[in-house]
Amino acid sequence: MTQDQAFYTALNALNKAAYVPGENPRLYDKDPVPLKNRMARENKIVESLEKAVELSGLQNGMTISFHHHFRDGDHIVNLVMDTLARMGFRDLRLAPSSLSDVHAPLIQHIKNGVISHIETSGCRGALAKAVSQGLMDDPMVFRSHGGRAAAIEEDEIHIDVAFLGASSCDPFGNANGYSREGEEKSMCGSLGYARVDAQYADSVIVLTDNIVGYPNVPFGISQRLVDYIVCVDDVGDASKIMTGATRFSTNPHDLMIAEMTSNVIVHSGYFYEGFSLQTGSGGASLAVTRFLREAMIEKNIHASFALGGITGAMVKLLEEGLVSRLLDVQSFDLDAAQSLKNNRFHQQIDANYYANPYRRGAAVNQLDVVVLSALEVDTSFNVNVLTGSDGVIRGAVGGHPDTAAGASLAIVVCPLMRGRMPCVRDHVNTIVTPGNTVDVLVTDQGIAVNPRRPEVAERLEKAHLKVTPIEELARRAERITGKPDPLPFGDKVVGICTYRDGSVLDLIRNLT
Amino acid sequence: MLFVPGNNPGMMSDAHIYGSDALMFDLEDSVTLREKDAARLLVYHALKTIHYGDCERVVRVNPLSTPFGKADIEAMVAAGAQVIRLPKTETAQDILDMEAEIERAEKQFGIPIGQTRMMAAIEGALGVVNAYAIATASPRLVAIALGAEDYCANLKTSRSLEGSELLYARGAIVVAARAARIDCIDTVFSDVNNEDQLIKETQAIKQLGFDGKSVINPRQIKPVHRVFTPTQKEIAKANRILAASREAEARGSGVVALDGKMIDRPVVIRAERTLELAYASRAVFEEDEV
């Protein structure tokens, strides 16, 4: 290097110093050790969860988060909360993407003051029942997947420490919901919801039972976002995380609803070459995929993409060339997870990409058709997927309001009655998805179209699909079931159901 | 015709939604002895309360030889059942006895005499031998049906997939029904998971001349309807035959040729039948026609 006059002129012009080897302490020294030794020496693996928690700087009163990709097989939430309780933490605020049956042990942590507040998409089982009975002083806040992503991005939820389970992780933090190195102990496919937490949390701890070689790519969560890695015995119970392909229902009600729904889609005006769709994982909405497949083959129609919760049924459409791309925020079964791992047109997306309500480009806004299930629908087309007919919390908001608002045609499927309970009624227990975003209701006893969409009703009638006023469906149900007694709600608010933008849609009260 | 056990309120509450042409509420074999009274009451209230739409409402009652038959008939006539189905019909006298009970009940409940129709199930060798006498025993009779399980037991054989043991009974029942100008309905296919065989059997009995088939699960309705529904090609052909025949009639000519084939009376009748079936199965809609 010639350090002539021109060199110093250039330094002055740039206001820079000349390079001197070893001078800048921020630069790492060249290290000639082989990668395998480096991985052993300079990784992010911490010897214990306690140590990782200490390093993360977690304090009482802070917000911690989890993902729900391990569903009912999840061991992470209970493991972490038991550890934090042992370490003496109090007043923690939990912001998991969702909770399920397996999280009943949280009841004790709430009673003992370890947990003071919970924000989630859903809650089920004993914990949900206890919350409904007034377990918590602070109401549980329910957000949709898109609403949660936006709240995190806008710092309405500030995650101090995220504890994220992964089916595989390399020593530097590239984490996945599957493994490319031999057999994973368990797989969950997409880590879509966890990716938002990884991106915005102050500190990110990945918990895994499967350390794999660097680089674990393509990654679900980038090493760039991960601070510490903790090895655990198992992240979850593989048999409860996911099994095989979600099986098709043989329930004749489900099949009938599914077939009618497929017919509705075909004649709705949104069934064209290159259309886009999302179907859920419930018995009926899953079966829609099968009936729609037949219609797509018969009429030679292909979909540009399918979104969502991806199932094996949707994977089949991808593999048959009936759907060109899959956008997968959450894999519902093993077939979906395997496809995500092996098919490059099956793309993992995060919750922001999926459903952020403030982004015009969010994937839900590119949907032509979404098929959603429901616990209850009222005559204003408001939908409840959160509380049961007994008033107890027993479901999840999920992407319901996000996709209903985004899709050009939101179809809700629901039997007219479940057992002795009417599912189409004058008022739903809890409004989760407002009726102004729901276009069609398909029940086993008839199709109703939201009066806001007269053109859709007209198209269906032209195709000889009988459209019944929703009030008539509600009356038909009531004629058989009778009018249910009012539920014994108390005055305490135990849950707040928010809309995608965080505004309050409905309150859930305690049961006496 | 969908069989609905008379002791299952869950199935009764919405049995009509699956698109079967008729519902048969069963008070007989699917109801155990100790539940006979409860089932009768349940079906009575279901018929009184639930709007079954376009579905024809048939009730299979217990035979008059049992302690339940009479009460069944009374309750079902009072409830407004459209058709009472008599099981194990062996002779014309069985029909006459049943008719007398129905008429008595109609009088008792102020229902127009003759409004309640009848259907007879033939489930034994004697019934098959007497098929024509049974089919013509009463003007109330709208159909006869084959009950294969009892029939096979009576014949000292068992049911096979190809159904050779039923060939004679099926033929006899179709012929008797046609001679009496009433409908004939085939027996159930009991393996609900074997759709392929259900379709094969339905094609075979349609070819024999049956008007319909009994089903025991809503999932069997669609395959049966598919077999009985004329194809668009058959419908188009039927339309052309009828058009040609109308044209011939206008010209005052009895016989006409279409595509080089003679169109005579039986061909026209078959074409009319095809269109009737097409409308009934909603394969075509009258207002759609050009």
C-alpha cells in the first residue's frame, strides 16, 4: 500500500483513519481454528435455562412470550414457567401466541403471583375454565394473529424476553420447526408466529432438543435474532404436536357443509384461473379442500396460492399442480410440515406478513376466498370462535378476523345446531369477527348471504343454490332446540376480545 | 329413502337435510323392545314439530301381531305421517288388516279417509309369492319394497355381494309393482364404507327396474342419486326424442325417425321417464330450458 499524498488526501476527505492491523477492537481477530472447533467454543448455547434467564436480564413485571406451534404437545411454556417460579420471579406478563389444554399448570403460577397478566390468541381446557370463573385479577386479553403482530410491531406489546421452542437449532441460533439432519425428535413445520417474537423481543432464548450443524438453513428464525440457546430434554410430545395428515371427516354434516361450501365458492364469482384461497382445519372446512379439488380438476381452474394454516390436503393440491404456491404461517399436520421442509414453493411466512392489519400487502388481503369455521353466528353475521355455548372460554381468535377482513369473500361454515344447542342465533356470546366482514354462512340446513353482498346472493341463486335469510335459519334452529336459558354471567370481566387494531370488540364475563 | 331409527333424536332432528326423497322413521327392528313406547312418542313429536320440507315422511310400524302395532298406527296417523310402512308383509290380508286400523285411526283423529298412504315391505318367501296380490290389495298402497336380510334368512341363504340370492325376489317385486302401477324400492346396502359396491348394486337394481333404493346412512344418498340421475347426454337425447315426437304428432304421423332409428311409443315413454327423473333429481331445471 503506497501511502502517498493522494492517500492522505483521501483519508482527510473521508474523515477516516488508515487501517492498522489489530487496531480496531470491534473487529474480531482472524481465527484459524476449524469450524467444528469454533462451533464448540464460540456458540450461543448456555448451560442451563436459569443461566439464560439471568443473561437475558429478565426482571419482575416484565413481558415474556412463547409460540404455540407445538400446540397441545408443548413442553416449553410449562418448563419455563416452572423454572421462573423456582427462580422467584413475580408479576410476569405472558404474551404467548396462543395457549391450549396442556397449559393447565399455569393456574398455579397465577394463584402464586408468578403470572399477573396474559395476552393470547386463545385458551382452552382447565386454564380457560379457571379464567372464566374469575381466576385472574387482570382480564385475559385476546388478540388475533394479525392483531398480535401489529401490537408487537407498534410496541403496544413490548416483549422483554421471548422463549422460543425449536425442533432444530444450530450453535449460532438458526432455528427451524423441523430438522434437515436426520430425524428430528419432533417437528412443527412453520415457525411463523415465533418469527415476530424473535424479531422484536429485547432478548431471544431458543430452546431446542436437537442441536444441528451450522448452518441450519433455510432457517425459520435467523441466528441474527437469537441471543441464547438452551438444550432441553424435549421441546414437546411429538404425538401431540402433529400426526400424519389431518384426517378427512366422515361426519355427514361436515361433508354436506363442505360440499355446499365448495359449490358456493364455484359460483361466487371468485372461482377463476389464478384465484387464491385459505381453508381452515376444522372437519368441514378441511373437507372443502377435497370437494373444491374435484371442481378445480373438472373446470380446469388453478389457484395462484393458498394461505394459512396449511394442511396435508392443501399440500396435495400443490403437488398436483392445482395450487402454485403455499404461504405457511402455521403447519397443521405432518404432511404440511414435511412439504414445508422439502418443497421450495411452500414458503414459510411470519404473522406480520400473514395478517398485519396495517399493511395493504399482508397476505390475507390478497385472498379471494377464505373458509372459516365458527362456534356461533348471529343474525348480524357476527362470529364467535372463543367462548362455548356455556359461556366458558374454549377456543382461539386465531386468524379469523384477519382473514375475514382481508378476503374478498369470507365464508363461515357451521352446523345449524350442535347437539341441543343452536349455533345460528340472535346474539353470539362473544363477538370475535364482526359481521360486516363476513359474507356467506353455510350451514347443513341452508346458505345465508350477508345483505351487504347482494351480488353474491344473486350469483348463487342463479346457480340454483338456495339462499335463505339468516333470520330464518336462526328460527329453524330455535324451533327444534328451544330458546336456551340466559347464561349465569357475573359482573367481573375476565376477558377482553380485541379487534385487529387493538380496539375492544367484546367483553367476556365470569360465570357464577 | 333414508332409514332413521325412531329412538335417535339427534338423527331425527335434521334427517331431511341430506337430500333423500323420503325418510323412513323406524319403530320396528332398530328399536329395542324396552324403547318401543319412547320411540313412538319421539317420532310422533318429531312429525308434529319438525318441518321436513320436501321429504316424504314414511313410518315403519311394528306388525299388528305384536303388542305395539296398533298403538304405532294410531300415533302415526294422528301425527300426519304420509305413508305407513308395514313390515314383513306376507299376504293381501296383512294389508287389509292394516288398512282397517289406519281407517279407524283416521276417523278417530278427524283425518280425511284415505289420506294416509301405505307401503308394504316384503321380507319373506311367502310375501314374494304373493307379491302381486299384496301390491293390489289396497288403493292406499303406493309402493312395495324388498327387505333382504329377513328374506335371505327365510330362504336359508345369506347375502352376497353379487346378490344372486335376491335376483328372483327383486324381479318378482318389480313385476308385481309394475303390474299394480305402484312404485318398487330396493333393500338397503349395509356396508356404509363400501361405496363402490353400493354404486354397483344400485346400477344393477336400476337396470332391473326399481324406482329407488333404501339407504341407512346419509353418505349413501349421493351415490344412489348419481346412479338414478340421467346424464346430460341422456337428457339431451330425451329432449330430442320428445321434440321429434311432438313434431310427428303435429304432422299427424304416428311414427318418426331420429338419427335413423325409429321413435315409437315405448321410446317416447322412456324419454318422458328420463326427463321426469332429471327434474326430480335437479339435474336440469325447467326454467333453464330453451
